[in-house]
Amino acid sequence: MTIYSLSGLLIAVTSGLMAGLMLFIGKNKLHRLWSFFCFCVFLFGLGIYFVGGALTPDVAALWWKIGHIGAILIPVVFLHFVYEFLGKEKTKVLVIFYVLAGLLLIADFTDGLFIDNMRFVFGEFYFDSPPGLFYPLYTTMFFVLTAYSHYLLWEGFKESKDRFIKDKIKFFFFGMGVSFAGGAFNFLPVYGIDIYPYMNMTVFLYPLIISYAIVKHQLFDIKLILVEMAVLLLNLFLFLNIFTSSRSIDLVLNILVFLFMIEFSFVLMRGIYKDIQDREKIEGLVAEMEVANERLRKMEEQKTEFVSIASHQLRTPLTIIKGYTSMLLEGTFGTLVPVTRGAVEKLYDSNMKLVELVEDLLTISRIEQGRGALNFETTNFKDFVQSIFAEAKSRIQAAKIDFVFDAQVPNNFFIAIDQKKFKQVVRHILENALKYTPPHGSVHVFIMNDTVGHKIRLIVSDTGAGMTSSQIEAFSKQSQHEGVRHSGMDQGIDSERSSAGTPGLGLYIAREIIEAHHGMLYLESAGVNSGVTVVVEIPQNHKASTPAV
């Protein structure tokens, strides 16, 4: 037996087994098409096997004609299968190629039109060379349809969002690509290029690759098919068992068991079908969710980048406005009349709020981009917090509230913090308290040193509108991108006070900065109209030693 004849035998055996299996267990058009395709490859392999052992040109020519029945149909049937597999509509082109294949089959058994001569090659067997009149047309069709079929598979792989489907396409693309590439070497001796077609040995690999895909990736729903076969065989056995009954009571029992199993099989298979449909729906939804999440991630990145760029662009004009309004108030351009001075002061205050808002947006942008590194400095915590409140003295007075600062720590209590970022924390908490505490209310600030829990606490308590337990829980679970709103919103506070500032944004920033300090920020409230307490805790393992004087 020659190597070429052996390759034909391997192709015929593996393809024949695959064709028989798919025909036996096939339950839809896709299975039948694949069975027919494998049968075509079986004929091709069978022809090669007998050609390799043929002793006369006439015998070789007969088996070449038989082998080419399968070879002519292979590219057309594979294209048909790809259309069905990918769920594409059948086109007139497919019909045209089936008609062309039919004409080539007629030419195959017409002397001189397809196979013109037998040439003894490689000192082993006869090859159909040189080609007949229609053989170049077949060669062209083979390569065009093979390339087009694989192009469709590649496009289907790229377009599919279902990982399960992509795995199927991947195995078909790889398995059939290897086999078609190996089979293509059979054309060389036909056109006088005498390179031994060793690569024909790769053709038989495709059934092995597809079989692996069937077992590993549930190609063709083989598990369902095996269950159907088992149920069918069981019912067949019970049906035949009826005719082996020797007594009337056995006959009745066997009939009842058979009828029960028929009903049970129906319920079982219906449940399995439903599970498969549910699984396919879930896999489809998972794939859609992955796409949606990726799209949201990209949109989030674009949003963060836009906020960062826009905030940086706003800094320059705001700084210029701040500079000129400050010069106007200082009298650099002359003394302002009271009415004009009042307007400029409002302009200055509004500009400062915009400056703070831009700084907040930049802080959020840095946090989301992972650029919020802290610069720890040894700080006298009591003096540091008190200085922030001193800067806000005019705002506290304008709010017409009772403000109390109580520091229950030594004057020389030092701790390591990022002063710039921690200043934002205190400023936002104070702004929140002032905004939602009505006139004649009170805001109390406490600094406590918890030596038992090894924590330093900053507590800001107001007598504002308060919060419900559900609002506090919502704050604790609030996502980074949603921010949070203080309880005072929409609680009857005048519109000017309610619209100022960005409480949700501020508390979000404060919480992120505190967590970066390995601490925590949380809210407490006894309920509506009972005020809110904001508690900031920082572990004392960040406490710094007292600097040398």
C-alpha cells in the first residue's frame, strides 16, 4: 500500500464514520448537510485508496471518476453548510454552483471532458493528468468556494457576540482550513507539477478536530442527541418487552410501564429542551452585557477625560476673573461706589465657588484615573482644623447660626495628613452643615482622641433637616459616579441656599479622601428635623511624632 493509498483509506474511514454518526443521530437540516458533506469526502477518500492500488490505467480512471463525484460536490456542499450554520439566507449564487457542480459531474463521466488521460507518476500509481477541458473550471470553483466559505466563517466569528457560537466557528474554521489546504496539493500533479501529495494525509484530520469540538464544546448539541438516543432505546426495549409477556398480568404491567415511560420521556425531553433554550438565552444576555459593560467603560473613560480637560481649561479664565475682581475691591482702579462694590463682591464670591467646583472636578478626575496620591505632612491637627474654620468665618456669620468648636485633644497633637486634600474634606463637611442648617440653628464641631480605639475623630453636628435611615443607608451604598445629596435638599430651605454649592459631590470627594487616609466617613441622624452628624475617623497609626522645636 502506498502512502497516497493509505491517506485515502484514513480519509474514507474517518469521514464515513462521521457521515454515518450524523445521519443516525441527526435531527435537523444542519446535521443532514454535515452528513452529506462527510459522505462526499468519504467518496473522495475511497477513490484515492483504490487509485493508489490500481494496476492499470482503466481501473485508475474509473476510481478517479468515482472519487471526483465527492471532490466536485465538496466545496459546494461546504458552502451550503456554512450558510446554514451561520443562519444566512440562501442566495441564487448557491443554486448556480449546485447547477455547475451537476454539469461537472456529467463531464466527469464523459471521456475527455474532465479526465483526459492517466499518467504513471512517482513510480507508484496513475494520476489523472493532463486535465480535461472542464477540469480547470472545477479547480477554479474549488479554490473560490473554499476561500469564500472561510471568509464567511471569519466574518461570522467577528460579528458574533456569543462566546459559545464563536468557539464553534473557531473549530470549523481551523479544522476545515487544514483539511482543504492539504487536499489542494492533489491538484499539482494534474497540471504536471510532480510534488508528491503527502499533505493529503491532513485531510482526515478534520473529522478528528470536529469530533473533539463535539465533545468539548457541544457542537451539534451532541449531549442532547445522546439523551434522545437513550430515551428512544429505553422505550423501544419496553415496547418489545410487551411481546415477551407470558402471562396476562405481565402483559398489563408491561403495557402500563411502557405508557408511563412514554409520558415520562415526553416530560423529560420537554424540560431538557426548555433548559437548552434558557441556557442559550442566558449566554446571549451575558454576551450582550459584556458588550454593554465595555461600552460603558469606554464612555466613563471619555467622561473622565472630558471633565479633566474642561476643568483645566476653566482654571485660567477663573483665575483672571478672580485677579481683576480682587484688584477692583482693593481699589487698584479707583474707589467703587457702594452699589458697584456690592455687585463686585457678589461676582468675587460666585467666582470663588466656581474655582472650588473646578478643583472638586479635578479631584474626582484624579481619583478615577488613579492619580490621587497623597502627600503626607506632619500637622498640628487642632490648629489645622481651626484655621479652616477661621477662613470660613464670614460664611458662618452670614448663615446666622450658633457655631461651636470644641477640641478635646492637646494643643501639640500632631498627625500625618495630606493638608491640601484634608482641607477639602473639612471645607465640604462645613459647607454641607451651613447649607442645610436654618438661621438660628447651630453647628458643633468636635475633635476627639479615641485612645481605646486608636482613632482621631472629627465630628460635625448640625440641627438641620435631618435624614431618614433609608437616606443614610443610600449614602453608605452610594456609587462613586452618582454622588449623594444631603438631607436638607427639598426640605423647605429657601432656594438660594439650596441651589448653592455641590453637597453630593463634596461628600463623595470627602469620603474618597478619608478612605485614602485609611479612615472612614459616615453619617448619623435621629430622623427628619433632627439634624445630621458627619463623623470622620482616622486611625492613629498615621499619627506623627511631635517635631523637634
